Amino acid sequence: MTAYDAGTDADIDDRATVGYRHADDASATVLGDGARIRAGTIIYTDVQIGDDFTTGHRALVREETTIGDSVVVGTDTVIDGDTSIGSDVSLQTGVYVPRDTEIGDNVFIGPRAVLTNDPYPVRRDVGLVGPVVEDGVSIGANATLLPDVSVGRGSFVAAGAVVTRDVPPETLAVGTPAVHKQLPEELTPENALR
């Protein structure tokens, strides 16, 4: 059984599941206007999504997730729930977003980037804390963010970087483990959108 409310002009493929009920008392999924949900996508109940939302094929959005307007969730991307995602966000193919993650507005996360929330995966008594990705951040393909790190506003994380500590605003994080460098002039917020 599915439970959802969709805005106007929603295009939901017959082979997608919107409103997958994870609990008896779950509230309906809410999709804004202009949603485009492709085949194989599963969106759980207790999810709130704004206007102009688009998925690739086989995307997964778990419960207790809030997503803003104009968000793209690419093919094979997993959002594991209890997550907040702002507006104008692009999660490319194969991105993994764990529980307890915050993603701001105007964020790009490249293909196969992995965010993590478990500092000691075999320990049962450790709390999960996902990363915080602030507004205007770009994260390159195959980058990894470790639990409880913050990537500051307007920063860039290079492809393949492993972020083990907080990245200050308007900083370039590059390497394994990532080191911080001054953001090149062409990537500063005032020049990046020219």
C-alpha cells in the first residue's frame, strides 16, 4: 500500500513506489509541484519534498527526510533517512547520504561520493552523527566525508578526497586525508557563477 500527496504536474513512473509505508502510524509522503519520479525509485512515507523534484532510476529516499525545491537525486542514490536537504541541490549518480545528515542550499555532490555517519562501525553503543554540508558547497566524484564533519559555506571538496576534519568556509579540501588550501580565485562564490 502506498500513501502520498502529489502537487500538480507530477510524473510518477508506474514502476516507482512513492509512499512506501515503513510504520503503521507513518504520515503520507508529500511531493510538491512538477515532481518527476523515474522507474525503480522508492520514496518512503514521512517524507516532505518541495517543487520540481527529480529522481534518476532506482533512487531511494527513506523516512523522516525533508527536501527543498529544485532537487535532483540521481540514479542509484541512497538517502537513508532522518536527513535535511535544502533547495537547488544535485546529488549525482550513486551518492550515499546516511541518517542524521544536513545538506544546505545550492549544493552539488558528484557521482559516487559517500557521506558517512558511523565512526566505529562494529560498536553498537556509539551515536550516529552525519556530516553537515553548508550552502554553496561542491563535492567532487568519489569523495568521502567522515562522520560529524562540517563542510563550510562555499567550499569545494576535490574528487577522491577523504574529509576527516571540518572544512572552513570558502576552502578547497584535497587529498587523502584532505588538506585545506586557499580556494582558487575562479572558484570563490563571487566568481564561480559568472
